[in-house]
Amino acid sequence: MVIHESDTVEFKKSLSLIEPALKSICGFLNHHGGIISFGRMNSGAVVGVDPTDHSLRKLSQQITSRIKPETSPDIRVLEELGKSLIIIAVPEGTNKPYFLDGIAYIRVGTENRVMPPDELKRMILNDYAVPWDDQPCRGGELDDIDAASVRAFLERAQWARRFDGDPTIPVGKALDKLGVLSGGVPTNAAMLFFGKDPQRFFIQSEVRCARFKGEEISSTYLNMSVLRGRIDQVIEDAGRFIEETVQKAAWVTPGKMQREEHWEYPPDALREAVINAVCHRDYTTSGNVQIRIFDNRVQIWSPGELPDGVTVDLLRVEHASRPRNKTIARLLFLAGYIEQWGSGTLSMIAACKRDGLADPQFKETGSDFVVTFRRSTLNTLLEDPELLNERQRGVIEYLKSHQSISTEMYGDVYGCTTRTARRDLSTLAEMGIIIVKREGRLRKYLLNPSFRSLRTIADNCGQNRD
């Protein structure tokens, strides 16, 4: 099995590379842990080292004396291909941040970077301070709270979650009932949800939206907006920006009065991503949530890495919620914006599958978390039906009236070889147009439901699209 360097794996060909290895150990401690293997090339090839008692003792002393708080990683000698490797297993640190010679490093991909000041501040405060959303808003007073917004929220919470809160009570008592009053001062969460001008206190709570021309970031905007206001306002305004910016394919089905539409991206998945970004972002950093729309994808950028204990892989399976901002998450739940903590990413995946899109990509990039949605194949085909050959366009129509088709049946119906049939069907499966169903050693191909109501692709070429 070929192994590669990653955000949790580092190779060093010899013990002379102890200095960069120490940075990796520090970076692993401040991230999700990792393994360093002395005696491997960057390619993973084994070259071996000489694990003398002196070299092992020196390695251990360097780690314990130069990395603070003090840590004791597990150091072992293993044999592979007849050669010796020194393996250092570094767990995720329990006393972050860690410093090497007074400098804190963080693991980003295969690099060890000096930790940005905002991230260092967040990490230091993490275990010793009141969570950011529960802290009293600095400079904030009850007069900065919009009473109408508080009443509207309580009415909505009563309707959505049967919350026991009287909308007619005074603002101070209402905030106290909601748990967003600290010593008579509105908390940061209270100002975000009910402030007359939240950005006067938290400029980072703006949401920046842009529709770029092409497939890369450029200075050319087709549309751009900076959203301000309360959390509910920026969520709704972000939804309107998306609705007005992304395209919809439209066609008329015979026998129906109304035309049917198909979004480039599932709007419920985009909305879920925006809500997640606003809810779970790191408000101690100066960055903004960003909505970036390109010709071929939509990206939602959220400042801050994933909370401790949450990984990108974990987001793709059923998992417990570990919200960074528990009070913000609770208020969004009361307002009906989120349903069950921990299910948001699974909802995005399900919505993309339903509409024939590739699964959304979840990725940590530097100190940001990014969700990327790729454009719907259906919309792409409506614009350019020649992406499919005549056989492939024909099988879409065939599967509208037949439950499934096999490779052999495809070859019989369209008069092609088994190899050609397999290639055609594999392309359709990769594009999300058909679904592969395995029954023992046999494969059957079913039409993705999102293509079932669409008229013949060629017939729709040139029809009106918003």
C-alpha cells in the first residue's frame, strides 16, 4: 500500500531533520494529532535510520525541552522491508496552544505554519473564558436592542418550538428568559439577533456575496453585495441574493399549464450551508462569511476551522453536534432555522443526490472552512446537449418508461459492443444522470429521479432559462 504525506502524516529521511520534525510535532499537537516517520523519503520510500539509544534519547530530550507545555509523544522503532524506522505518534494536544521555542505552529495540509494571531487568541481563550456568544457585548446596552425584533422572535419561537415566552414582557426580562443577558448587559448573541445595528459592534458579522465572471476569482463582478443586519436578516438576504443570481433551467411539459424549473444548485442545500456558516463560524476572527458564485460552482466560506473533535470525514456520516457557538445555535433552533444539530451536512448531501449533483465538498483551507457545490448536470445538458451522444440521450428517454437497463440490454437496444455500452453508461453514472444498482454480480442502471420529468434533452435546447 502506498502512503503519502498529509495533514496527519510527515516523512523525514534522516534524524538530521529534527528541526522541521519538531515544527511538525508542535503543529500536530495544535491540530488533530499525527505521525512522523524517520527513515522515509517524501515519496514514502523506505530508506531506514540507525535507531541507537543515544539518538532516541536525544530526540526525546529535544521534544520535552523545547516544546511547551511539556509533552511526551510515543516514540517507537519499527522494521519495514528489513530497515529500521523511528515512528513518533503525536496525539492531539489537551493543553493547547503548544509552542516550539516560543512560537506556536499549526498543521495546514502538509505544511507547518506559524499560527495566526486570531487563531492563537481563540485557542488561548477557549478553555479559560466564557464562550464568545455568551460574553456581555462590550459597549452594548439595552437601548441598542430592537424591542420589535425581540417580540417577533418570541412569537416565532412559540409557533415553531412551543417556546414558553410571553412576547409582551419587557425587553430585559425577555432577554433574560432567552439566556442572553449578562449582568444586565446584552450578550454578543443578543446583539447579533436583536441589535438595532449589530455591525456597529461586530463588523465581522457582515456576509459578503459575489457573482464572479468565469470560474476563478477576478476583479470582474457580475453582481456583488455586502449584507448587514441581524442574523435572520442576513440569512434571508443571502437567500434572496442566491435566488436572484443562480440560474434556473425551465421547460414546459405537455399537458401541464405551468412550466417546470430546475435550479443549478439545490436551494435548500445552499440555504443550509449559509445557515451553518453564520451559526458555526469563529466570531473572534475578523473575516466574513462569503458566498462566492462562479460559472461552475458555488462556495460558502466560513471563518474558522472546524471545532475540536470534528473532522471533514465526520461530516459525511451521522455525527453528534459540537457547535462552537452553542447559544447562537440554540436561538437559530428556536427560530426554526435549524432542526437537529449535526444533521446539516447530511441534509446538503441528500439534497445534492436528489437533484443529480455531485456531493458537496467540505474542506478546511488555511483558517477557513469551505463548502463547494458543483453545478447541476441537468442544467449543463440543457445548454449543451451535444455533451452526450445519441445513444446516451436515447437511454434517458428509455429509462423514463422502463425501470432499469443492463449493459447487455443497452448493447442490444442501441446496436453497440459491450465495451461501448459500458463506457456510455459509466459516463452517465459519473455525471449523476443514472444510478448504478448492484444485484450480486450484475449491475442495473436506473434514471436519476431529477431527470424523469424533463422533456427530451434536444427538445429543450434553446428554451427559456432564467
